[in-house]
Amino acid sequence: MPQALVIHAARDLRLEEIAYEKLEPHQVRVQMRAGGICGSDLHYFQHGGFGTVRVKQPMVLGHEVSGQISEIGSTVQSIKVGQRISISPSRACGHCEYCQKGQHNHCLNMRFYGSAMPWPHIQGAFRQEMIIEDWQAHVVEDHVSDGEAAMAEPLSVALHSVNRAGPLLGKRVLVTGCGPIGSLIVIAARRAGAAEIVATDITDQTLARTRQVGADHTVNMATQSNGLDAYKANKGYFDVLIEASGNEQALRAGFEVLKPRGILVNVGTGGEISLPLNVLVAKEFDMRGSFRFHEEFALAVELMNKKLVDVKPLISHSVPFRDFEKAFALAADRHQSMKVQLNFA
């Protein structure tokens, strides 16, 4: 019987056997290879959920995954046994009003892996094998490692946030919060033509990796609280602010250095915070949210397949899935880790 990582409550993550699933004609069976621990996985592990979302039944965690095809259904023609793939966890219904508008990330019937938002919960992908729809499988080239293939999901989040910002060609961009998502946003913004990218965070090791993937300048706001002061002159320096920390102080600091009529894209989810609305009004900011992704997943895989992006510097640890307690402890320590992945191979 295959095994999976199942969350029962805060700090109650177990390695359990799960049922062997039947393969339908349009589906494929996948042997999992790598799975990245996301911030939401950490919240489920540490707190049993986030915001009003709580684990109410045992749920397999995980949605940043790659694998290898071990069996295909009778009608599947697009992929073959043995191919390695990135797996899109975004399973929109395709029929609701938002899907019909092309806003699949807002699907009313979304089945996103490892999510306790719906009832019953949507089971995740931290398991030795699973059945997926054939259209979820995106084949990766031989040069793309299993770990890189599992980075397609967070890269998709970054690509969507950059897409929400609009054209970045020649723009000056500030990215606040440089965990995996923020650092991937730096990569995506550079691909989109940003002329200058400055990134902020509160740990040196994180910022070092962010520079490695393309930031022109970084500021540790914990040790350089006035590090953005030089950008405040003449009502601001940056055309675009992409906020990925969910931190109120980071957002306020960004307000001071964003130009009038600048664009703010908020990716980080820090709960309820207060904003200086007088600044937003006076400087006529355009404030936009960014949630998940859909069509960007295929682009993320294509960019890696064509060697147009390099996500390897952001993978800090690969841990055997049976050592999940060590992996989650590493993922929670931002002073020594960036992206921690579980190895199912």
C-alpha cells in the first residue's frame, strides 16, 4: 500500500498507508518524485490551519510536486509511461461563471490539492503515488531535475503576480519579502523586462539567494531599518511594488518609496492589517491582489524546459519523505532554509 503524509491537527502529522486507487481511462498513475513544503503546509502543521480555515478531517498535505508516469489510461495519448512531469494542483471545474470568464483561479468548485477550505477537504499530493487527470501532467525535459520540476507551482504563483502588475519592461520594481515566492517573483520580473529590481527581507541567507537569482540590490530591514530611505526622494522611486511577506511594516515601507500612480500587487497573506489610506489616495496608487494561478503553470514548465529561468539556487534542502519531521523543522527556520523539498524517489 502506498504511504502519504496526513495531517490530523496542529503538530499531528502522520505517515499513513492510503488506499490503492483505480485508474480511469482518461487518467494517469504517477510515482511521486519530489514535493516542496509550502507556507500553507507549514500553517497546517504548526497551527492546524490559517485564518478561519481549519483541518476538520485527516488530510494529505502537499501541492508542489513532480513525479514519473507509471501507468496510463486507455484513452490517454498525450503522455507516455516513464516520462517525468510537473503536476498542476489547480483543478478548476471549467463550467462555473469564473471559469467561463477565464478566471479559473477563482473557480467556484476548485479542487486544489491539500486544501482544507472546502468540505470535504481536498486531499493533497505528499504521497508515494497518486492518480491525476492527464491534463494535469506537464512533461519536463531531461535536464530539469525532479526538484526543479516541483518548483513549477510556486513559480506559477510568481508569474501570476507579475502578470497582475502589468507590463514591466523598463520598470523599477521593489519586492518585499523574499522567501521562495518573493525570490521567484524576482526571477519572473526579470524575465518580464524589469530594468531594476530591489528586494527586502529580514534574513541574510534569504537575501543572498535572492541576489543569486537576479535582484540588483537587497536590503535586510532587520539590520538596515533605514535601507530604503534613499528611494523616498521626489515622492518615490519604484514603479511597481510586489509585496510577498504579508507584513504590515513591509507594506507601509513600500508605500513610502512607490511613485505616484505606482502599482502595488499584494501576494502575501498576513491577515487583517491597517493601511495609510491617505497615502494611497494622495499618491493615486493602483492596488491589486494576486491569488494562485492557472494558465501560468504551463508557462512555468516551458521556461524551465527552455532553460530561460534557473530555480535551482532556491532549493535549499531535499529530505527523504519519511524524515518529514526534520523537513518541516527546516522549512520553519528561515535562517537556514529557503525551499525544503521532500524526496519520494
